[in-house]
Amino acid sequence: MSKRVLITGGAGFLGSHLCDRFIKEGYHVIAMDNLVTGDLKNIEHLFPNKNFEFYYHDVTKFIHVPGKLDYILHFASPASPIDYLKIPIQTLKVGALGTHNCLGLAKEKGARILVASTSEVYGDPLVHPQTEEYWGNVNPVGPRGVYDEAKRYMEAITMAYHTFHGVETRIVRIFNTYGPRMRLNDGRALPAFIGQALRGEDLTVFGDGSQTRSFCYVDDLIEGIYRLLMSDYANPVNVGNPDEISLKDFAEEVLKLTGSSVKIVYKPLPADDPKQRKPDISKAKELLGWEPKVHRSEGLKITYDYFSALPPDELHKQPKEFNSNK
């Protein structure tokens, strides 16, 4: 009988790629999503597969999954500023109540659980590059606090379930990731730049563009997550690409790739926007034998081809309006 894995946020960008990976590895996959930011188009190709199920469910409510579960991957959460600034309370709830429910399910089923944390737990870092031992520089009451603190709480309760209940837990700290199935209008730099170039709009860089990011292609990230899940290491592990680039230089890379003649325009830097972001991946290399393989030029080309093949209505679609901040 196939091993069974539950992937929350399974219709999202990363969740859908995880569904693909576990199907490929021969697992029975249960994807769970309330489709607030996820999209069924990301997983519809899996619906005919007898080893795939989809549960339409909000993980902040009690989770019931019949039968055994071997693994749980908790990836349900808004993950971009445009989302968590519009639905701040749901962002906090999925990090707190959703994680609590998933951990309770893992305890009940005797399943190993991996939770998706983020480089945002480091806030606007005073240490560079960021190691797992750095505790962060986070403003808990700033506009990004709803996401940063949700993930910090997620890590704390996950470790508490590990130490107090003996649940097998894994914590991955994900740095900037990109690839097919990202939403064009989710407020993150890469899809925003490509979307603007494809629509013939000027590229918007916030601040003077000197702030840095380190972009990891999605296939590399999924490999790192899979290896961490299968490891015996319970403390947080950074998974990302340490190839750092300024947002100004990155915007110029996108312009060169797209062949667009639009300009780069500069707007004020949002509050608490991190000035630097680069993972120290020494632990991932040592413990998992993992490091990224896909060069940014290769990954960008694949991602650009994906976006440029979207129908025009997708290209011009505005971000989803949320009105359920209960």
C-alpha cells in the first residue's frame, strides 16, 4: 500500500509542485486548500490520478483525514505582501490555529510533519548572510508583522510539539523562490517585473534598488524540502539560493530577458522591507547534501516562457479582492 501524505496549501505555488513530486515518488497524495490564494488550475492535471485526492478545507478549522497518514507538509498560508496585507487576520490564524491543527493531526496519526517557515523570520536582518542561529530583527506591530510573527509562532509551537509530545517535526526556512505557477500579481519582485514587462509597463523598483534578494528556482527548493523531510534533523534549516542580487540589477536582467524597451521607475520603500536577504546554506549542504543546481538565467527563461504563454486575461488580471477578515 502506498504511503500517504497530506499537503496543506496544495493548490498553491509551492504546494502544487510538492504534490507533483510526491506523486512522482509513488505516494498517495491528499492536497488540502481553501483556495483563498491557491488555484485549482495548479493541480487539475493530477485529478485523473487514482493516487491523488483534493480536500476543499480551511486548516484553521478542525482537520479530519480518514485512514493513516505517514507525512504532513503544512504549506497553507498567504505568502506574498499583497496577500497578507489584505488578509492579515487570516494570515495570523493559518500560522497559529492552522499549524496547531496540523500538529494535532500529526500527533494523532503518528505522522512526521514538515512546516513551511520563511526567511521573513529574520525580519530586516542585522546579520548577513542569515544563519539558522540568528534570531532576527522583526517589528511585531509593523505591516509585515502578521506574516513574520505567524511564522515565528509556527516554529515555536512546532518545536513544542516535538519536545513535549515527541512528534517528529521538520522546519524549513524558505528563501525567495520562483518558477511556473507563481501568480503574476502577487506583489513579489519576480512575477511583478515579468508581468509589467509583458504588459509593456515600466518596471517598479521600490527604494533605490540596492536592497538584495537571493532567488531559488522551484525545482531546487522542492528537492531541498524533500530531503529535509526524509532527514532526522528537527531544528530549522535554510533552503534557498545564496546567489545574491540587487533588485535594480535583477530588474535589468528581466528587461534583457524580455527584450522590453520599458524603463525602470523608482517608488518609496515600503515599511520594514528587508534591505538584504541571503541564506547561509551550510546546514543544508552538510545535513542534506543539498545545494541549488539551476542557474538564475536558466530558471528565469523557464519562468518567463510560462508567463508569456498565459492567456491575455490572466496577464491583465488584478489581484483577488479579499473580504473575509473574520
